[in-house]
Amino acid sequence: MLAVCLICCSCKKEKISEREKLFDATRSVDTLYLTADGTEIIAPGTPEGAIVHPESNELAWEAFRSNNPDCPGQGSGDRPYLFTRPHPFAYVTDSGMVGYHSPETDDDMKKMEEYAEAKCPACLVSRNINTESNQTRAQYEAWCEKYVLEESAEELKRLAEEYEKLVRENQ
């Protein structure tokens, strides 16, 4: 009986390990990052959504896009208008990593609340967020999503299929 339990438990650990590998692979696909001046960097995704530019030592943030059909932002070439959502308390540590300060004051908490809601800067020009309804605000936020590179979209699709297969096998 104990042997069956050990085999079964080790199978579950192995399956969980496979899920973790797929999750990590999904998070680390190539991602487009933008610095404050618009410099583009393609690098593996990070849990923080930010990297430190290897040459300039400045923060670069994941690129986002607005799917608002009336977004006034203009993309370049075949790309949509891209923007970032810089964390208000992020900084580059002495060791060249992304670090974060904790919000301490009421003003800091207000900055965090502002950051929590995804907003396209181009769409903000035509919005009046002080008077719009919660439904309108939610729609604008839903239109904002992480920009996915074409080659990464294919990899993410493949990883999602692998994950679904693993879940079906585990049922």
C-alpha cells in the first residue's frame, strides 16, 4: 500500500513539476520592453514586467497596447500604438536589478491606486475619468493588454496546447 502511495505521489509531483515548467516557459517567452525614451528591447519575460537596460542601466517596461477601436494613438509600421505602465516605486538597485520601494504616505497610496488601473495615455486625452461611469472605465481598462510579439504568440499558443493536454491527462 505504501509503495502505491509513493508511486502515486511521485507521479503527481512530476506532473506538478511539468505544469511549473510550462508556467515558467510561458512567463519567459520573448517580450518587448520599452524604456522611457521609447528604446525597444526584446528579452525574456520577467515576473516583474520590467528589466534593466543592459547598456544604459535604466528601467524598461513591458509594452502594452490599446485595443480601443477609436484609440487616437498612432503605431508605427505594422505595430499598434504601444505604451508602458511603469511601477511608481521601482528603481534600479546597486547590483543592476529591479527593486521596489514600499508606499508609505497617503500620496504614495494614491499613486499605487493610479498605477493599478491600466490606462492608455493616448486614450486618456479624450477621456474625462472624473465623470465617466464605472462601466466605461472598466471598458477602457479591458482594452489595455500586454503587447505580444508575433513569434511569442506562436510559442504561447503551443505552450497553452501543451498545458491543456497535460491537464486532460491528469484528470
